[in-house]
Amino acid sequence: MLAKIQKLIKTGLEKAQPDGSADKQSTLHLAAAALLIEVSVADFEQQPEEQQVVMQALQKAFGLDAEAVTELLALASHASAEATS
């Protein structure tokens, strides 16, 4: 799983900006979201309660609203899937 997260971060850094630079805060948010997703599905099940806890944790940790967290989780899910393909 660590290799997958490292690949996700590296991919995020390379793709974040057209010139190859990245917004470190956005990369941190994306990596944290991806890690939380991976932990929540580590038992090969995802309960609605787990998803709610992940959303609340991201909102609290990064001061994001529900819409921003939903978008962040979608990006993290996509990036995580892309990193493993």
C-alpha cells in the first residue's frame, strides 16, 4: 500500500501544474484522502459509516466544506485507481 501511495503522490506532483510544479497543499490533501480511502477499504468492505468518518476527518483536518471533500474524494479515488493500473 505504501508503494501505491508514493506512486500517487509522485503522479500528483508531476501532473498538478502544466510546468510540472505542484501545489503542495493540494498534493497533501489528495494523498491524505487516498490514504484514508485505502484504509477504509482494507477489509474489502466499505460501510456508509466509514465513508462518513473519512469525510468528517478531511473536513476537520483541512477546513473544507462538504462539496470540496466530495470532490477531493472523487479525485483521490480516481488517482488511486490510476496509480495501480
